[in-house]
Amino acid sequence: MEDKVIPLKAVDFFCGGGGMSYGMVEAGINVLAGIDYEPNCKKTYEDNITGAQFIQADVFELREEELETRLNLDRNDNDLILIGCSPCQFWSIINTDKTKSTKSANLLIEFTRFVKYFNPGYVVVENVPGVLRKKTESGLEDFIIWLEKNHYKVHFEVHNVAEYGVPQSRKRFTLIANRVTDERIDLIKSVDKKITVRDVLGLTNGFPQIKDGYKDETEFLHTVASISAVNKRRLKKVAKDGGNRLGFANDPELQLACFEGKDSSFKDTFGRLWWDKPSPTITTKFFSISNGRFVHPDEDRALSLREGATLQSFPKEYKFHGTSTSSIARIIGNAVPPQYAKCIGEAIINNHLNGAI
């Protein structure tokens, strides 16, 4: 018996460097295009998502008819998936300064405009859990009401991507809407055992020991930020394999003034990853030891760019481009973990094939 051909195709809004698109392609879905406002993402996206267009556009200015013509899309197409993983700084609990990210608060509303116009077979929204906590303000509540009124079966939930084959503890809100079958689509956990830092990093996994400040000129990008002399002294007092800043809290020369008398606050700062646990959430600042638990389990340095990408489940051959360490780290930290995206794609494919006549 011949395998069924998968006709599904997708357009990835707010695609960044292509984490969601890559996972969808790995699942077997044809990604037509990624749309993003950031020109810095273009080369990374195009180098890794074969056959897909990168459309640099501000979604506030992009018109539905323009996208329809450019990609030769049909309205009411059961085989079309529209994906919206909008930048989430405004709804994140991590970012306390909302002034720079106010515009991002309305991105879901703009994405809704395209969903209403194209009426695709499937819709995917992935974001921080805060978009659910503030579902009225974010536009999520009205979006779900519209989907259900227009005969979509809607499933949404906050998942930890560590349950789906990603070596990282990262909670994400995910909505999958489907009007092709009568089923609400949820993800199937892909692993019995969570993947840990030890499973993917370290010498045995192809990561040679390096010093802080090392710059890798190859595409592997095992590049790591420099740290100051005093921070090197601090790290020597942070216990291997999961230690934190309390290791130097009693040293008056090393303790930071902002933490004096606050041993229970922000303990992840200067903290090391554990070998036998998934990593913490890889943010856009994972290359900095003072922005979270981003210190190597053994070595006295922050994570390298490639280590951060690996903990995001990007394959080692994935090519990243940027003007600086921080610009590449931003692409990596903002991405949807490809392995998690693949699970979303596989769930949609299973639904589509089971419902196909």
C-alpha cells in the first residue's frame, strides 16, 4: 500500500530564525514562507528552510491580498496552516519594562486578520503563558470565540517543552485550531524520559572545552562571551553541577551589593546548569552569566552560542548569522524549539490523514 501524500502547507508569521518552520518541515509539512519584520533573521531563515520564501514585512502594514497574490494562496483551503508565534515580550513575566514592547501586545490581533481572511484548515498559535493569563487584553479571548463560531475545534494548553523531546524546561502556550475534522488536536508526549544537559552537551557530544572569550570562526559557532576578572573569581566559588551565587555570598570582595541580605532572591544569577536535568529556559541573554542560570555545569564560563542552540533542540548543522554574539543569541533565544514544533506538525498531519476521505 502506498504512503499517503501529505498535502499540507504552512505560512509562518513572526518566523524569526526558523525554529517553527524547521520543525514543521521535519514533520513533513511544506513551508511556503516565513514572515518577519527583522532583516537580521533573513539569512538564517533562508539558509535553513529550503524552498521557503523569507518575506520581510511589518504585519501591521502587510495586506491580506498582497500575501494571497505573492504566495498564490487560496481562501478556505483545508490544506493550509497559518502559524502565528508572535514576539512575546509584552506578555512575558521575565520582562519588567513593557515600554519598548507595547507594539508586540497587538500582534495576535493582526494575525487574526489573516486567519479571518484566509479561513485556513488549521491555525497554530504559540506564545508565552502570559498571553493566556491576560487573554482579554492580548486578544486571545476574542480570537478563540471567533474560531469556535466559525466551526473550528480549538485546543489550547500550556506545555513544558521538556515533555516533548527538548532538553530544556520551557513553558509555552500552544493553541491548535482545526476545521477539517471533528477532533480537537493535542500533542502526544514524545519521550518517556526527559532529555538532560548531559545527553546533548559536553565532550562526548562534540563540545570541546573552551575558555571564556573564545571565538569560533567556523559555522559550529562554539563562541562564548568574555567575563571580567572578578566574575572569574566568583565562578570559581560556584559549585560544579548546579551551584549558584550563594557560593560567594559570604565573601565581601565578591558579593554583589544588590544581593546583600537577599540570599533567597534571584538565586539563578551566576548559577550553573545541572548535568542530569533539562536546562532552564534559554532566553535571549543565555550567553551572559549574570542574566540567569547560564553557567556551564563544569567550566567557568557562560554557555556558547551552539550550546544554547542545542538546548533549544536545533541540529548542530543549523546555520546562524548575525552581526554580533548578542544578535545571534537573540535569534536562538526567541525561537520556537524545532523539536517541539515538529510535535505540533506531526499532530496536525495525523489529524489530517485520519480525517481525509
